Amino acid sequence: MANACIHAGKRWVGQLVEALKKEYQETVTLTRWDWKAYGAMYLLRLDVDDQYDVGAQVQGFTRSQMRECGNPDSAYDGVRDEMERTIRWQFALLARQQQP
């Protein structure tokens, strides 16, 4: 059950990243994004186009956050809301960095 929730959480984050990619398409050139697992941490990496000489934004989430995010129970809406705010903030930072 726990692994299924973690996979569901990763899918949820992936759908959110793709939605934000469309929302920020005028200001953020996101070339790719991916996950790296380090023990109990999951790192979400957002890469941008090299022409802006900007590296990437990396955000870490715990195994517990990923599991709770993937649980469809409304008791975990707060976790999903917080993760969305965090990822949205990362996109806002990238948009600022890519301003001419």
C-alpha cells in the first residue's frame, strides 16, 4: 500500500509539473524535469534552457510527503496543497531568473 501511494504521489506531482509548465510557458523554458531518490528523500529537479545561464531548481520531498500526497483521502489535501505551493514557488523563481 505504501509503495502504491508513493507512485501515486509521484504521478500527482508529475501532472502538477506538466500543468505548471503550460501555465508558465511564456516565462519559463523548462526543458525537462525528473526525480532522484536518495534514501527517504525524493528530489524533484526542474531544468531550464541553458541559454539563460541558469542551472536548475531542486526541491526535496520526504517519503512520508510522497506517500501522503498519493493517498486520495481528503485528510491529505493539506499535504497536496503545501506541495503545490512549494512547486509553484519553484516555477516563480525560475520565471524571475529567466527575465532579461
